Amino acid sequence: MEAGTRVWSYESSGEDPWILSEIISRSDNSIKLKHIIAGGEEESSKSSFDRPLLTNDAATSSSEGAKYEGVELANVQLSEADIAEGMDNDMISLPHLHEPAILHAVSERYFRGEIYTWTGPVLIAVNPFQRLPLYTREILESYRQEGFIRSQNLGDNAKPL
């Protein structure tokens, strides 16, 4: 993880547990991060903060596989064209599939009104009871009228008394 890399940083307080952040610098034992707000700007209300390396193995800290406490790599933002083609329909295609990546992908799709997301053969449904424009007032009224007619034993299917 080099300076400029976008990552998710875990925050135990606040509304969102994972905050998009950017690496400012890296030392042998930790990395320095800053939060990113919507629109790609850095958050000015909070200064930079450090996250320690999880292992003390010097070989690990110099390699790309180093793990830091409460830090996960962020996926590259998809373009509008990629989203329009449905490239975000299946999360199995994400380079990094971990808790913050899943939460972010499902949240983004939910706010676009796409409540179903695949992860390989598993379907994730967020708010499956969302109102969909399946029934217009005219269709509902026709069902109500048909039900009333049947309840009065009128119409084509009326049974003799």
C-alpha cells in the first residue's frame, strides 16, 4: 500500500463503520491516513491518523501484502458507462471482496433503486418489500370490482342458488 492508495478504514464510532480514506504515508510500523468525503475531497474537519501494522514481521511490512489494523483496500470506482452495462450486478467480479466492499456495493446499488445484487450464485436482496410500479390504480380497481362481483355471485362464473 503506497501513498495515494484508497482504502476503507474502520471506525468504531459514528454512523458508518467503514470510511473511505487515502494513505498519506507509510512507515515500517504504521500507515498515516486521511478520510475522503463524498466527491473525492479530503475531510478537513479531521486531521490525519495512524493505523498500526498487524504483524511485526519486517518482510511483511515491506511487501504489498502488509495488513494494518482496521484497513482494507478499496475497489476502483466504476465509471457511469460500466454501471450502465451492469458490471456491478455481480460482486464476485470485484477485485476486493470483503466487508466494506460488500457494504459499499450493496449501498450504492440500493440508492440507485437496484435492490438485488449477486455474489456468484448467491442473491442478496435489500428491502425486497420496496414498492414497485406493478399495479396501477386501474389494475387495483379492476381486481376490487371483480372481487365484488364474485362476492355477490354475479358475472360469468355465477353459481345458481
